[in-house]
Amino acid sequence: MSKETTLEVLRRAAKDYSFPAQLADDVTRALESYDLTLEEKAALSSGDVRWIENHVGKLDKTSMTWLKCRLEQEEW
């Protein structure tokens, strides 16, 4: 598991305004340069806060930015 890499992705999503759009558009491509497990990619893609915090630890407000946005996106 790559705790630091997962946190790096979340921090980048909070600071790089174009990165969340890349994640929303094509999460696989946006994460291809990061050494993440399939489970980590799935958790980031789906906004699975519970899984991420269980494996990475409690997230701070900055790290939660992308996840909150992801959870607000409702796909019908």
C-alpha cells in the first residue's frame, strides 16, 4: 500500500485546479503516473472516504477536498 502516494494525489487535487477535472474525466489516466494499488485507485475514484481513512489514516481538511467534490457528483 502506498499511503504517501494516496495522500500526494489528494493534496494535488486540492491545490492543482486542473487535476480534479482530469480525475473526473479519466481517473485511470490521471492516476497512471502514481504507484497505487487497484484498491487505492478504486477508493480515490469512488470517493470512498471510509476505505481511505482506514488504510491511510484520518484525513485533514485539505486532503478531503477532492473526496468531498467526488461525493457531491451524482451520476444517474
